[in-house]
Amino acid sequence: MSLIGLDVGGTTMKAAITENSEIIATESRPTDHTTPVAAILDFATHLTTRASSLGSPARAAGIVVPGIVDDSTGTAVYSANLGWRDVPMLHLAQERLGIPVAIGHDVRTAGLAEAVLGAGRDATDFVFMAIGTGIAAALIINNTPYPGAAGWSGEIGHVVVRPNGEDCACGNKGCLETYASAAAISRRYDENVPTKEVIARTKKNDEKAKQVWSDALDALADGLAATTLLLDPALIVIGGGLAQAGETLLNPLTTRLADRLLFRPPPPLLLSNLDDQAAVKGATILAHRLTQNDR
């Protein structure tokens, strides 16, 4: 029998079907912002059908979503990017799929995957930051994601780094996400130009691109400096779509973080080695743990 791991991102939903720790199928779909919950359930249903067609019916599924998530009840509490509030995702998914389901926060679950399989394997306590359509972080303590009192931990994307700055979807102004997410970089340059192209244009001395990229790096460094001073992590792992910029992101961000921590050494910064599949792998881990609990 197989396991389903489904990662719902702000732009794309990605999934994997695994059997005996081997991936037997992968799929992706654009995230539907009009009826996101229905689209998630439809995709999950399709994946269970696909698993059966491959001769390996699904035994359990892990579904991870963005925003604020109450892991204990499986409730998708709030998502600024997808526009939902208090969605009983666990109940809806179990009713629809008819198999055990685990619901998790996308970034905390990606952090779990980094702790088990990725760049955080040798660090029991670290911070994982995902930079994609939005920005969020996961605090990993003793190899376990810390959700906070009610699932609100890790919302670093909505820390104000530029008071009275640009409007954010959360209703505040000057949030980190409005300057340094992949979506923000594209929007602040030209919404018709993909983020990768904006970064590429910085190397061609495009002054506007260089300024937008510099603004993003400064905002990220400010957010990570505050995180470092508050939590003193042994390591910071950077993931999400923007991590694909590689050393173009890591090198200047490392320098700028050090410049903001003059009285103490900065923690090492590493790029995720799970590429953009960390949350999918984490969702699969959640599904696997459900099967262990059944024994």
C-alpha cells in the first residue's frame, strides 16, 4: 500500500505517492484561489484514485497547507494568500478520502523533513525559513517543529521590517513578505517578469532589478537578525522557491546578516538540499506516522 503527500502552496500544489519509501508517482496542479478548499479535496481524491490505478491503494495521506494551522484539530485557521478562515480540513479530507489523514502547516512540516532527511539532520535545534509566494519559518526543537500555543508560530513573513511601508495582504504595512517573497520581488520590479528573470537582470546591471533585489536581501537580513537574537538557533536553513537562486541569495544574505550581528557570530546559513520537495516529503512523513500509530 502507498502513502500520499500533498503540499498546498500559494502558487502550486505538489504531491507524491510513495510505496516502501520509494516515489512511484508525482503530480502538480496550479493552486485554485477561487475555490481552494474544493480544489485541494479534488486533487487529494484524484491522488487516491491514481494510487489504486498503480496497484498500490493509499493507506494514509498527509496534507500540508499555508497560513495558520491548528495541528491538534486539523483546522486551517487562516491564510492571507488563499483567503480562508477556520476550515475543518481534517474532517473534510477524512470524509472525502476515507483513509487516515494528517493535516500540517506547510513550513513546519517542511522543517520536519529538513530535520529527518535534509540540511538540518545534524542540528537538533534550528530555524527553517521558506521563501516562496509568501515567507514563513519553522522553529525546530529537538528535531520537532514547535507550533506555538495555538499554531501561530513561524509567521516571520508578517514581522514588520519597514514601518509604514507597503501594504501587506495581512492588513498591516511594511511586512517582510511585501519586500522579500518571490511574489514581492516580481511585483516590485514588474509583475509580468518572473522572479528568476529579475535576479538574472541584476547581473546585467539593470539598476531597478539591483535595487529590488538589494531591498529584498536587506529585509531578509533584518528578519533573520531578529530571529537570531531572539532564538539563538544553531543553524538557519533557507528553502522555498527563492532558494533556487543558490549562492546568488546565500552569499550576500550571509554577509548582510553578519553586518547586523556585530557583537556575536551569526548562525550558519544553509540552502535546503530537498529542493522544492521539502513540504511534500514532510507530508509523507506525517502520513507514515499515522500508519505507525495504527500498530
